[in-house]
Amino acid sequence: MSLKNQCLLFAAVQQRMALVEWINTKVPNFYMSVKASDEELRASLLDGDILGHILQRLRYSSIDEVRNMLFIYVLNFRVLIPT
């Protein structure tokens, strides 16, 4: 195997490990070893449960972020324009 192919393989393994670590932190009641193979990861993603958990979590965190930004904006607006 050439050095370039070894580097590409190493990068792919690192990316898969980072993805598994991220999923482990975002999805409740889910744990997969960071040494999981592509096939193991693919099998756990096929049913869509993990994607659903991630989308739901992102949706709610995004809503909270927007609410917080609007709240700060309203507070700042009230300070700038006294009633």
C-alpha cells in the first residue's frame, strides 16, 4: 500500500472515530465503540433512529438559540428606546 493510500485510510478511520464519538454524545441510550467498523456504523444508522434523535435535538437547540437571541434583542431594544 502506498503512503498516500495509508494516509487516506488513516484519515477515514479518524473521521469515523470522530463521528462515532459525536453520535455517542448526542443520542441518549446509544453507545458504540469508537473502533466500530464501517459496516457496524452503517448497520446502526440504517433504521433512522439515530438520525431522528439528532434532528430532534438540533431542532430544539436551534429554537432555544433563536429564543435567546430574540430575548437579548428585545432587552437591548428596550434599553435603547426608553418608554
